[in-house]
Amino acid sequence: MVVSGRKGFTIVEMLAVIGIIAVLLSIIVIAASGVIKSSRAKRAEVMRNSLEQAIAAYYAQEGKWPSLIESAGSDGQDTYKFDGTKADKIFQEVVGKGFGRSGKKSMLIDASGLFVCDSSAASGTKAHGYEFSEVMGRHAKHRINLDQMAFGYQETKSGRFIRFKVVYNFRTDAVKVEL
């Protein structure tokens, strides 16, 4: 009977195991990044729909569009695009709506799922966005006042903060929110 003095793995066996683990990890990372991109795109679409419906609800409740949209149409154009701080002012007016005609609390939108950042940082390439609920509570870690909020979403690939745009068509009297 021949007994080998070997008590461990050879360097070749270790490299083979490490290689297999590296291949499996790269497959997992690629799959996870695809899921993250997909979830960011779906979330942005949900927020876009939510803001668009909130603007429509504002119109239904108040009988007029938010003030910036109401002032559009005086120069004869058919379509008006509001982006950057102008779009933010529209969203601030809709989200901040406190009381309707009846005097009861008005809920035009469940803002808890919105993605916001400080408007002074929103145009920067490294703007950091937060959940609306993270910035509005009494004990909020990253407090941002409503009148200083920029409303947006995470870009699918990089995750950087991108603002929504509001498009108003004067002829059809319709509002759309765009990514």
C-alpha cells in the first residue's frame, strides 16, 4: 500500500476553483445590473404616471392648471415644455396642495414614492436623490423644504438624478409628464 504525503490542494486545483468562482460571480453581477436597470426604468415610469395623474387631479379639483401652465398660451404656441426649475414649481404646487374647495385635506398624490433632491444640486452631475418620505419628516435625515425640491428619477444606466419635464398642449388642453 502506497500512502501519499499530500494533505492539501495543488496550486492548479486552487486556481481552477478560483476561476470557476470568478465566472459565477461575473454572471451574477451582470444579471443583477440588468435587474437594477429594469427596476429603475419601471420606477421612473410609475413616478411619471403618478405625477401626470396628480396634475390632472389638481385640474379636476381646482378647475384650472397649476399657475405656470395657466400662464402659458399667451404667445400663440401650441406646445409648451417646462423643464428644470419650471417643472419643479409645477410639481411643488401640486404636491403641496393642502386644501381643496371643500376645505377638506386634499390628497392629489401619494408623494411617499417620489424621488427628489435639493434643487440647488439637481443640475450637478453627482446630484443625490432621496425618497420623498426621507426628506419631509420631522426627524428627516436629509431635510429638504418643498419649495427647494427638484422632482426626478434615477437614470437607468448610471443612477444619476434626472428631472422630469412637463409638456402642455394648448390646443388639446392636455398635460403630459415626460422622462
